[in-house]
Amino acid sequence: MKNLVNIKGTKQGLVLQLDDQCSYADLLAELQAKVSDPALDGSAEVQLQLGNRYCTEAQIKEIIALIQKNEHLRVSRVRSDVITVEESNRRIQERQSETYVGIVRSGQVVKAEGDLVVVGDVNPNGRVAAGGNIYVLGRLKGIAHAGTNGNREAVIAASWLEATHLQIDDELEIMTDELTVLSEQPEMECAYLHKNGSIIIDRLQELRFLRPEISTFKGGS
């Protein structure tokens, strides 16, 4: 008989993987049996994985309450592969691009909901912001903020990356001489958010390895 609730132990605690194909009633019945097992006698934080099951807010609260009837267990995180219509629309919007042709002057702000392509320079104290990626075909000397709506995979790329401030999602990096590594013949560079939370600058050629999902080109051979 297939297990409807799989429990895995990790260094951070327990992971409860819930079957996303069975009935909700069957799931609750097995979940209650599993969390009532006397073998679960040590205090642990629980990560709850719902998979592709859509649960209402009330159902999620019911599941959490059922787990936490075991006084040793505390749900710290709920993960789901299901996204809302609003989240889907936001992701579609972020994949669209807008192009600005011209110089972004000091004090000027240019924003885009999705990707932003600037054909020209961004002067000191000029600001560009995008829900997606930022590509500057020129000198980026001002402020750039990519992933403004929470996209931590967003990148900032420029022909000459000489920004004073780089921000991806809510991570801000104030550029210093140590970080701005430009040779006498500066090469195109990109900035991305490392999994450790730091903004890293690398050669633009590395972008296809760092963020392979950016490429949506279907033609050619």
C-alpha cells in the first residue's frame, strides 16, 4: 500500500511529504496516524511539502494544527508547487521586456515591470529598476535595481559596469574600488545574486551558465 505521508529526517528537523493525488480525507487520516506515532518523541521543526496539491488557507491551517497536536512537533515552513493566478500573471509580466533608448540622466528614474533594456548610458545618480533583468548597452554608472518584485534570479548586465549601487531583490551592494574590477579595456560584465546572499560580478560570457533559463531563443540550429 502506498504511503500517503512520507517522513524524512534532516539536520534541520523533519520533512513531511504529503501525497498530492489521494483524497484529502485519506491524507488527514494517515497524517494523524503518523504524527501520533510514539516513535516521534523528540522535539523537531517540520517542513511541510504539499507538492501539486491545492490547499485552501483553512486546509493548511487544519493540517498544521493536526501535526502540532504532537507537542514535540512545530511546523516552520510550508512549501507548495502550486502557484496562484496572480503569481502566474506576475511571472508572465516579468518575462516581458521594455526598451529605453537614450541617456538616463542624473535624477532620472526608468522603470519596467519585466526586463529592461537600456540602449545608452546610465549616468551617475540616474536610476534604472526592473521586475526582471536589466541590460544596459552602454555605461552603467548610476544605480540599478533588478528583481524589484522579489525575483532573486534576476541579473544586471552592462557593456561597462561602473555602477555606484547594485540591488537585486532586497540585497543591496554599494560598489567600491575593490568590487569594481575594470581593466583599461573593460569587458562586458554582469551581476547576479549568489545563493549566500552576496551580489557577485562576473564576465557576461558566464551568464549562459549562471542563468541558463534566461535564453528563450527557439530558432537557428
